[in-house]
Amino acid sequence: MSADELFSCHSQPTTVDYSGKVPVEHLDYDYIEKCKDVKYLEKILRVLRSGDEGIYPHLIQFCESHLEKLDPKSRALRQENPAATAASLPKEEWTQIVDELTTWQEEAKKTDNSLKKGTIYDAVVKETIPPVRGSNCFVPVSQNSVPNGRRNLSKCALPRDYREWDKFDVEKECAKIDENVVNTDPPAILNIGYPKIKTKVDVSLLPQQEKLLLANREKDKGNEAFRAKDYGEAVAYYSRSLSIIPTVAAYNNRAQAQINLKNWHNAMKDCQRALELEAGNMKALLRRATVYNHMGNFQLAADDLRMVLRDKPHNATATQLLSEVEKKLSESRPEQQCKGKKILIQEVEEEDDNSNNETTAQQTTCPVQPSQPVGGEESSATPAERGDMGNAQKKPHGRGDGGPHSESNNSHHGHWRGKGGSSDKYKVTQESKEKVANGSSKRGSTASVQGDQSGSGKGTPVGGNAAETVNLDAPCGALPPPLSRLKNEGNLLFKNGQFADALEKYSQAIQGYTDTGLDSPEDLCILYSNRAACYLKDGNSQDCIQDCTRALELQPFSLKPLLRRAMAYESLERYQKAYVDYKTVLQIDISVQAAHDSVNRITRLLIEQDGTEWREKLPDIPLVPLSAQQHRREEPPSTEVLQARAEKAARDAERKAQIHFSALKQDGNDFVKKGLYQDALGKYTECLKLKPEECAIYTNRALCYLKLERFTEAKQDCDAALKLEPTNKKAFYRRALANKGLKDYLACSSDLQEVLQQDPNVQEAEKELEEVTVLLRQSLANASPAKPRKTVPITEVEDDEAITAVPNSESSYRGENISINLQPTNAYDFGQSLNAARCSRNTAACAELLASTAPEMLPQYLSSQLDGHTISFIMEALDSHLLEKDPTLVYQHLNHLHTADRFSVVLMLLEKDERHHMTQLFEHLSVVESTEFTKNDVQNLANKYI
């Protein structure tokens, strides 16, 4: 058998068995050349490469080239690269690889040895294991659950057959067993209430990795207890996790468990601590709002919920809770105004002898609500309110603080005002977020911005829209482009929370500044200040103090280094130096609310520590020159700041308007459900003042007008709705009801037909249409005898007498006793001529009038006087006179006539004889042969009439 015959046999449409063995006959040049199956060729190539049938280098090469033509990306054509060895790489590269592997191996061994030195379970094994959830008893770990004496029980011979089993006394044997058993088990320990689980774990000797692992495990135990609705045990495990490493997630989880246990104050503390670690955390804000709601602080709850909805507008839980809180707030305002008492609170603060003259700050008199704390001191704001940068450590509190400071004491929530001016200045708002990470700070921006920036450098705002591009090559003062880029990269990394990477960038920029020998103390001061912020965020307070000191040596009385150094001193509990720096900050800018709060807090701590003579032990507070005092020179805000404020105000106004609009609309809907249509009318009117382009409000108000039988106003609202939304079914249906109330049955019928055309399943519209049709026929029947008719002058002339009134014979028609204008210029003239012909039953004159009228003008001329008699008369004139002369013109007239206004309504009111004339006309027209239309066209047109 030749190769062609062989290939023809295998090329039949049969299934190729790829799993079987390749026949030797297929290992042939001709077969391989004619084979088009890529998979089978790959299999042949594998057989050839294996050498099972022999070594054929040329055949292998030929098979590879043919396979490459069919499928260049075939896996069989891939060449395997051998593993790299020392011989295949340069000596330097191979040496580097070996060194890196050796270093990695040594580090791994050191890590393993350090982990093996101490185990995280040494302390746990010695303690009592908590009971299994669902039981109230537990056994110490050291105790064996099975006593040794119980294992050596005496054995007795078992019965061998059924007769011995019959003699076996079961009760006697049971009594023997009970006598031999000695109860040596200790009594079970019963837990009353929640299990006593230690809430603190001593991990002082553990490395950071094991601390993190153990903290996560304790948190997972708390999550398991929370899912089992054992909230007390969940709180205990979350506390254990927080004692190891404080995290935002653990604080949030414990706050939710405390909420479920209705421990509102403990839940508030956890929310505050979570917000100290991460300002603006959504879960913490939402749970704090829940606590505020239960504690009666509705205004503070509403503020937190609005912050949540600003970042997540579609949060259903926050939206629902906000509506409840605003409802309670509106109900409680009158009561609060009645129950409020005015209490005059004064705060006297003594200045040091070296500072300015002593002043007494008198706080604004305000009515104290039950939810507000009454006292002579203001609590410090949370870090989010203070805008402090990098103060991640927990601030020490005096006895007067009562734990973490609640936002109910912050001046921007209540009526309180500090003596330094407005406290709203240092809130973390959208405006402060929009500032550049490298910190182009204006007056009062202080630590809320993540870094400094020279006055001449232009920052790129990165807040607000995350998709905006940051220009990393933007100039920064007198720094050269490479150092400017390093600084901008550090600013961006700091903004994204990558503080270690940002610190490295700032360090490189400082080193580059030193190497290049630049002379720009202002730029170097900014770099040191920014790096200090990174140290402060990482908790490295000592290095932060060093960098801030260097920055102050370059630029004395610089605000941000002073504030950051004060925070670092406070975190290290060096309160005297922190107090001095905070007081210096207040000399520079008295409106820094964070400094005011910290001074008050540290003052209490120093009084407890040093007694009444604490001022004498303070270092000297430096005097700030007038040129460095920012609060004495007012700088107008920049264009960017004004624009950001305007945008924020517009967004807030729009959001408030939307909330107010939704509330008004819901109130109107509720009034409609209760049948209070007049009250609902007022709510919908207020809605339209806020949003005049809302179509649904017009239709809702139209419904109220219909219920109050104010049909004219209802029709006007429906017309306005249809202008906004031309296909609105509700607007058509309610305008039909309004027209029915106004007894305009023809317009009512037209609107109902439009509704049914859009949705034939509206049963209400069908019933109304049947009723309106009857009313329309009655009104037409009652109005036709008494309908006034206009007088048409008719002039009789002799045959040989000239017509002086109409000299042009082409523009007029003269019958036996009438004269008709055959070239009307408007609908009135056409109507006069048509009425004259119809009164005399002169179909010939009507045919002449239609012959001289353009078909496209016919719907306009008939729009105001179309009725059944007119249509019947036109059909008769077209059939009897015009059809024989010009059938094409007849077709064109019929093709345009059905587009006239109210045609569908009039067509429905035709009598039987009038319909007969129409049917007869279409039958005659369908017989006519014409090049302008076909029989099928006539049939389609007849469907619109009959």
C-alpha cells in the first residue's frame, strides 16, 4: 500500500485514537506531509524523539517544520532550558546567588532558634483551662481525668453457657461493683454567671511575631463566642487580645459586644480608642452613633452617621438609623428648650511668670443639656479632632478625665468655646484631607496635614478624588529635581500610610541635601519635620524628638516641629518638656485647639505629680517674637481653599436638600395613605420648591387635587409632568380624570387611549374609557341641535352674468346656488367651504375642494372641526367623484387624514351607515391599479380606518 493510499484511509472522517500507539507506517515523509491533525503530529514527533522506533534526525526535523507551519505555538516545539549551574553563569553572578542563599539560611536558623527559646503556651499550660461552652464545670489541667485505682478492677469469670447465665444475679453484681468503687474525684467546680477568664496576658518576654499570632488567636476566640451569642465571653477574649496588641478590629468587636450587653459607657470607650488608632473608621463611627442614640445624644449620633454616609452613601444601616435619630431629634428639641438651665461656667488658667499677662477665660454661657457633662474643664478632643499627626500612643489621662475623652465634650459638637477661638479649625474635614501630603499649611492647619511644604513649592492635592494623578516632579523650594522627587514620593507614601517607606525617602533626601552642600535651611527644616512625623507614627518618639530639635535649630519657632516634639515628649511621659512646647505653640498660634487640650490635660498630671509647686519645677518657657506669632497676622485663604470650601458647602447643601426632600416626600405619601390629601398637598408643594424637575411629585400632587376635586390644578400638574416625561402613564391617566371632571370628554378619551396604547392591561383605563365614550355620545347628541351655524353668503347669478366677487375661476367653484373658495389659506376658510358643500350635500364641490388642497395640509385644516359627519361626507365625495379622476390623490388624502387630532375618538363614534361608506371606498380603491400604491398598501391603510 502506497503512502497516498495509506493517508487516504486514515484521512476518513473517523475518530483518531490519541491514546493508542502510532503505527510504524505513519512514520513516513509523505504521511507526515499530508497529515493536518496537529495533535496527531505532536504524538508522532514524540515517538520520533523517544527513539523507540530508531533515530531519524532528518525525519524529526521535517516533522518539526511541518508542525510549525500548522501551529507555530505548539507545545511540542518548545525547547526545554536546562537548570542553571555554575558553569552556565558568570562567576560574579553565581557568587552573589550563593551568598544570598547562605545569608537567608542563616537568618532562618536564627529565627527558628529564637522561636524555640520561648513558647507561647508555657503560661497557658499552668493555668486552668476554661470550660467548654455550654457546660458549667471544668477540671484542672494537672489532674488526670481517669484515676489510676480505677484501672485495676478485679475481674470475675464470665458465664459459659445459657444455664449459667440464667443463674447470674444482675442486681447482686451491680451492688458488688458499687462497693468496690471509691469516689476519689474532687468535686466539680461550678461557675455561676460568665467563666472567670483572665482578661490580660503577660507577653513581655515574647517577640513581636508571637505577640501578633497570639493576639489574632484570642480575637478569633472572641469572634467564635460572639457568633454563639456568648457576649460576655467574647468581651473577655477581645480584652485578652487587646492586652497583647491593641488593634482597631479588636476595639470595634469589643464595642459591638458591649452594645449587645447594653454596657453603653464601655462601648463608648472602645469606639473612642478605635478612632484614636484610626481616625474616620466607619465601623467605629457607626457603633459610636448607636451608643449616642441609646444614651440620648441624638445630635452627636446624627453627626457620626452623616460622616459615615459621606464616604458610603449606600450604607442601609446608617441611612435607617439616621432617619430614626433625626425623628427623635426633632421630637426632643422642644423638650430640651423647655428643660434647659443656664449655668455660668468659668475656667481660670494661670500663666507662667515668663509668659504673657495672666488672663481669665470665661466660657460662653449656654444651657446645659442632660447629656452634657457639667464641670469647669473641657476634655481634650480625640486625635481626629485635634488633627495630631503621628500620635499613635495612648495618651495618659488624669483622674479628672474619666478615661478616653468623649466627643460630647468637644467644642465643635456643643455650645462650648475655648478661649483660643473657634475649635472647628482643627477638625479632620474633607478640606483638610484635600491638602497635600507634604503639607502646604495655612493658618490653623498645624498637625492635621501629613507633612510640611515650603511656601514656594506647589503641591498637588490628592484628597477627594483618589483617581487624581500626583505630580512627583513638582518643584519644592530650592531643592534640586532629584531631591524634590524624593520628598514628593515621601509625602505620597505618608498619605497612603506607608510610614516606613516614607521615612526612607525623607532620609535619602536629607542625605542628598548634605552631599550636595545646599544652603536652604527652610527646606532642610521641612525634611526633618516630615521625617519626625514618620517616627511619631511608628512610635519612635526618641528619634522624633531629635529630628524636631534639628528642625528648630534651622528654623526657630516653627510650629509643626514644636507640636510634634510636644507629642513625643508626652508619649514618653516627660510632661514638663511637653508642657513647655505646647505653651510655645500657643504663643505662635493661639487657635491650635490640640495644644489647648494637651495643656489642660498635662496640667492635671503635673499637679498630681509635683503638687501645688509644679510651676516652679518647669523649665523656662521661651518668649516668641511678634514676627513669629501667626495669630497676630491674618492671611486671607488661598483660592484653592476657598474653592474647596465652596464645593464642600455645595455638597453639604445638596445632601441636606436631598434628605429634606426625601422626608417631605415620605410624609406626603403617608398623608395620602391616611386620606389627608390637603396635608399631603402642602408636603408635595414644598418638595417642588426643592426639586422643581421631579416628575413623580407632580403626578402625586395631581392625585391630591383630583381627590379634592380641583380639576384645573390637577390638569396643570399633569401637563407639567408630561413636559418632563412625555410617556408617563400616571400623568396621562390622571389628566384624563381631570378632563372628565372638567367635562372635556373628548380630551379625556384621547388620554385614556394613550394609556391603553402604552399598557393594554390597565383595567381602570378600560372602564373609564367605556364610561367616557357614553358620556361623549350623549354630549354630542345634546349639543348638535342647538349648535349655532355661521351664515354663508350665497349669490345667485345668471349664466351670462360675470361674477364680480370672485373674478378668478380657478380659485372658486360655482354650483347651482353656492359659491365655494377652492384655495383656502387657513383652517377657517377651509371649514367655511367644507360646511357650505356639506349643507347642500354637494359632493362634487367637496371633491373639487379636496382636489385643490394639498394632502399634507388636510389634517391641519380639519383639526378644529373634525366629527363623524364630516368624515362620512369626505369619504362619500372621494368615492363618488375623485376616485375615478385621480385615485393616487385619494390614497394620499386617506394616508394623511388619519393623522388628524381626535381622529381615533371620532372614528369610534361613527354610525353604521357612515362605516359602510368608508368600507365601500376602500373596496373600490383596492381594485384600482396604480404605480403609486399596491393592493397591500390599501389593505394596511384600511386597517387604520375600519
